[in-house]
Amino acid sequence: MSLDAVLARIDDQLPAATDRLLELLRIPSISTDPAYTQPCSEAADWLVEDLKSLGIKAEKRITPGHPMVVGHVAGDGPHLLFYGHYDVQPVDPLELWDSDPFAPCVEETPKGRVIRGRGSSDDKGQLMTFVEACRAWREVNGALPCAITFFFEGEEESGSPSLVPFMHENADELRADIALICDTALFQSRTPAIVTMLRGMVGEQITVQGPDMDLHSGFFGGLAMNPIRALSKILADIHDDEGRVTIPGFYDGIPDLSPEIRAQWEALGFDWQGFLGSVGLSQPAGEADRTPLEMIWSRPTAEVNGIWGGYTGDGFKTVLPAKAHAKISFRLVEGQDPDRIRDAFRAFVRARLPQDCTVAFKPHGGSAASVMETSDPAFEAARQALSEEWPEPAAYVGCGGSIPIAGHFGSILGMNAMLIGFGKDDDAIHSPNEKYDLESFHKGIRSWARILDALSRKGAA
Ligand SMILES: [Zn+2]
């Protein structure tokens, strides 16, 4: 068994692998639009046949929504699960595409060759990097290096309504030693990255009520409490001048970054000036004593997402409104419990409510952060394998948003998950003219071959 022979096979077979991806990209599997139910089913069929061609026992599994694809191959050593999604985003506005989103092609661009088409990056191209690595491995060695479960979803772009029930119903079948998820990007389009922390979220809508009815500010103004004034004061109180959240207990239990992670993040050389500059900003607005990467990955936030009340139409109305409203969300990190944060916020608001005002809260969402067990030797093995393939060493990174699937593997199946992907910031996922660099596809396949080699050889995971 030789990794070099597998890598050579991948190089040699890249045109054929690209052709297979183009075939999958021609199927318009838009999951959110019922008009594309049939193509979603066809994409699942295509994947079942492709897995079967690799000697994998695979089937299309029916759900109340779009089907899942599940495949298994037995083997020695660790049991890996690979997840990707075959559904894609809608293509509107179609007139902004330079070519037919479902007539994909390989295109020369000033930055190199790209595969153009809806789903090329998110997530069919990424999904196929793993499948093609398995194909090359099998062609060279006659079999895959370890037990692998393939798990492809067709509803990721439409909220994954069937995913959690399916994982519960098929937990014993899906459980493996570790999950590999290929649906993320290179850090700043160049550094291979393993996402090891995802922030959680809590949302709250609040309504502050003052008088029983809207009042005329000429009759009541100056005498009556204006609930917009009360609400604004409370919201302004959430942050101090150093960018810290002032809600009591908000930061309790949050661990500090390990020296290893801190060093990796420093080595990333995050261009925060460019990142902020790209949206017309110049100054970090988070906690003054934290780095910009900490602000978006490992520190919690409080943000007012909307605020309204009184008269906001054209012209003017000197109303003194009865009610004022706001939507507030908190991004959570390790150590923060969503219920505790919600309670602390409500207590913070109530403590600041003036006499004659009442408040009503409406909860929206509540999920804790996901943190991967990087002490699992599979992580270091994968990080080294990635570092061998790419010009820069791979890093453990955070993700300021949430990727629910990673949390589901932990909470439903008790599995650790490694999120590794090869997308670039300019892939235009979810937008017109989506592309995947041919280099990402090629090196992505080679990366998985190296990771398969490392995980199966070390018996890691
Ligand atoms: Zn995706």
C-alpha cells in the first residue's frame, strides 16, 4: 500500500474526476423549491450508483423530505463517517449568471482554472473530493483503507428538516469513531483549516410598554415616560466603553485559549484591516483586550439586530408611543449555557426598567457552542496530513457562525467531528456564478487521500 501511488493516480485521473463532478452538477437539485423534487431524487440516485461503483453498499433512503444517501464499506482500523450534501441553493437572480448554472464547465480565469456552476463549491465539489480520494485509493490498493460510512443529505440548504429525526432513527447504523465533514473553506483562501469551535446562539425579542395607548407629544410629552427612551437606555447599557458586555455573569465559565491555539491563530496572520476594509470599516469594535480573531471565533457577543417603535413612515408624526421593540441576539462560546444567558439578560432588562414600564420577552432559538475534542489523535494526524499537501501548515480555526450538523454528530451520536474544506472566499456560494477552483478540487482529493492514510495507518480516531 503506497500513498504515493494513490496521489499519482489522483493526478492522472483528475480529468475523469472532473467529468464526473460536471455530471453531478448538471442535476438541478435545488432543495427548497418543490418544483425540483425530482432532480433532488436523481442526484441521490446518481450518488448511490457512484458509490456502488466503488464497491460500497449504498442506498437511497426515503425521508418525509428529500432522500438521504447512506453507504457502508467494512474494513479494519478506525471507522470513519463522511458527510456532505448534494442539494444546492436556488439560482435567482438568473440574469446575473454569465452562464447556465446547470450547464457547468471548466473555465480559464486570470486566477487559474475554475469549475463553474451551482453547487460546484457548496457542496457537490467538496463532497466529491472525498469520494474521488476513495476511488483512487481503491483502484491502487484494491480496497479502502478502513471502515467508512458515507452519509449524504439533500436538505442542507433548506433547513435540514429530516436530518435530526433520521439521525435518531438510524443512530446505531450511523455511529462511527469520528465524522468528517467537507463543507467549509480554507482560511483566507490559502491556509488549510480544521474547524474546532462553532459559536452557539440565543435570540430574544423584547417589547417595552409604557402608556396604555399612543399619546400626543404636545399633550403628554415631558410628563409621560416614552418606552423608546427606556428601551434605548437599556440597550445602550449592554456594552461598556471597552466593548465588553456588562450583563452580570455573561463571561462566567468561558475558558481561555490554550497557548497552542493562540500560537496557531497568531501564525495565521489574519488581515483584519482588509477584512473590515472590505465592508467599509476600519476599527475592531469588540472587547478592547482581545484580538480580532478572538472576537469572531472564541468570544461571545451581544448584538441588537433590530429596533423599532413609534412612527417610522414618511413625513412626521409627533407620537409618544405606547410600545418599543428590539431584537437582540447573543453568539455563545464554550462554557456559556443558553438558558443561563437568557435568564441573565432578562434580569438585566428588568433591573433597568423605569416605573410605569413593563416588559415582555419572546425567545428565539437557543443553542450552545460546539467544541471539538482536539485531544483525539485523529485531529493532529489530519492536521499533519493537510500540512504535507498545502504550502502552509494547517491550523485549528474557529467559526463565528453555527454549522448545526457538527453539533448533531456530538449530541445525537456521541461522535467527534472534523470540519475540513477547501472552498475559497470568492467561490460565490449561494450567489450567481458560483465556482470551485480546479486546484481546490485537485488538492482536496489529495488531502483526503493523505488523511485516509494517516487515520488508517495510525489507527487513530
Ligand atoms: Zn454547504
